[in-house]
Amino acid sequence: MKHYIKKSQIIGNGDEMNILRYVDFIKRKISKAKQFFEGNTVQVAVGEADKILNSYSQDPNSSCYIDMNNDVIGGGTDLSIIIGTYNNERFLKRCLDSVFNQKTQYSFQVIVVNDGSTDNTSDVLKNFFPHENLLVVNQKNRGISAARNIGIEKSSGRYLMFVDADDQLLQNAVQDLLECAISEGADVVAGNYQILKPDGKVLLDNNIFNNRIRVCPENYFFGQPWGKVYKRELFDHLRFPEGYWYEDSIFAQIVWPLTKKAFVIPEFVYGYTVNPNGVTMQSQFKPKSLDSLYITKRLLKEKEKFGLMLDRNSFEYFLRMVRLTYRRTAYVDGKIAKCIFVEQCALYKCFHDIDSNKYPLLQKSLQKHNYRLYLREVG
């Protein structure tokens, strides 16, 4: 029996966000139909698919691995808080206030990388210069990855924390995270977070951790960098690959497998702001959404440099990324959609000797190059 989604189930009580979701749902259904009829007529080899995709949106082709020794050894301070900002004057003061208002026994430095902002970001930052533990780095616009990388290179903390300029730390976040990290000798510690409206009002309490416990990061952590502290050694040879969207993929693909000791705590530590101008909200209609495929390919290729092998966790992550990449590129035409499918089938072959019961029909579609089944399973 087919299961249909009713309009009332999505729209609910007429909330604007739910209405937008319903419109997006209808657009996806139409787009999937077009992709099937257009893509079903396209016959393309892997090499040709790669050329077609690069003509649509160029692969940044940058690495996340650096083969060098760091000059700065973590330990000068307990924590380095890294904030990259580009044209975020609306939120930046709120963000920095939340950081400098932290009450903690631990020492921390704040590194703000102004990534070529053209608004009044510089004026906002001037008001915080009396803080002796604030370092501001100004650079030409190079993207959030480059901003975070500069922050890593300038850091001296035993632990690192990444904060987005439109978000904020909640009360006692530094104390709660570092107390666990240092007492347990943890590589990574994560806490609960709130989802905020742009005006700072709480939209949702995301209470997913109920106790302080040691966990397997692949099972408990999502890919976002915020809401956590990281032992600096995890980034000795790791950087955010520059030029990509979805650069946070390094966490699921590289950082979590490198993590030997991870903890979660029940305290709320982070406020994540739903920003309608952010990449997450805007990317579906842009050719650069193809970076979702490119960064998956790049990180799978570079895992070996970190001493990581392809295993069941990386295979299941790849399958999730196949589904996520489809959603991110849901509005491309049939030819591009078919080329993405061809590339995914090629990547699937990397896992030929690994078994998993996750998404069996999706696996079958990639193994058998069944485009109809693939479209049915990823939507």
C-alpha cells in the first residue's frame, strides 16, 4: 500500500516554516519526476560524468591534511575559542558578549577572524579590544574554512572550540565542557544545545544528552563543529578543506574516527541560530550544492593519510551522504542528477568487501546501477 503525505500533516496550524516545508516538498516531487524522465535517457561513463559535473560547478580540490609540525604547542591557555565572521554585524556583539560573560576557573583566549567583512563588523570588534585575551585577525574573504584554519594556527589552547558568529555560548558553557574534558582527559566533549530564532528567543531545547557518560562519537555526535570542545592534538595534521561548502564533513569522516575518548554532558552549552541567509537554507538552489558530493569523495580519499581505513562506520556514513547529497542537490536537472548517480555508484565500489544492513535497497541501486530504484530510495 502506498503512503501519502497529507498537506495538513506538513502545514500543521499554518506556521510559516511548515508552509515553506510543504512548498519545498511539492517542488521536490516535481523535480524528482523530471530527473527520472530526463536522466533516464542519459548514458554517461564515470570520466564523462566527472567532466560534466565540473563544468556545472568546479570541484575546489583542496586537502584537509597538512604534513607539517605545528610551531605552537597547546598548553599556553586552557581553551582557544575560534570565531570566523563575515558580515555578521547583526549577531556578532551578542555572540562575543556570550563568550566574554563566561564565568569559569579556566583560562581562555578568543580568536576572531574577520573574513573580509564589508559591513560594520570592524566597528563591533573595536568595542571588545579592552579584553586582553582577544585576538582579531583580518583577512581577505576566503570563506569559513580558511577563517577557522587561521584560528587553529593562531591558537595556544589545550582545547579548541568553534563558535559561529551568529550563535552564542550559553551560561557556564566553558566551565561545564572543560571541567569534563580536563578531569576525564577527553578528546572531545559535547553538551546539549538550544535552537534560537534570529531575535534570540528559544525555538527548541535540543535535550539529547541526559547524563555525563563516555560515548562512541560516531553513534552520538552529528557533523556540526559547535557545542563541543576538542583536544588540540586532533588538529595537528587536520584543517578544514578550503573552498568547499559542507566543510564540517571532516568531523564525521575524520575527527570522530580519530577520537579515542569522548564524553557527553547534560548541560546546555550552545545556542544555534536559525539563519535564513546561511548556507544550509540557501544551498539547494545553487550549483555549488554539488560540493556535497565533492567533499565526500575528497575525504574518503584522504582518510588513509590519517591512518584511517574504510570500515562499516565509514560505509554507513557514505550511504547517509548519498541520501543527503540528493536532498542538497534536489533541484538540478536530469542530466546532472544522473551524473551524480554515476559518481555515487563508482564510490560505492570502494566498499565492496564491507557489509551493512543499512539502506539495503539504496545499496542495491548503487550496486546494480538502477537509477529508478535510486531515485525512489533517496527522496
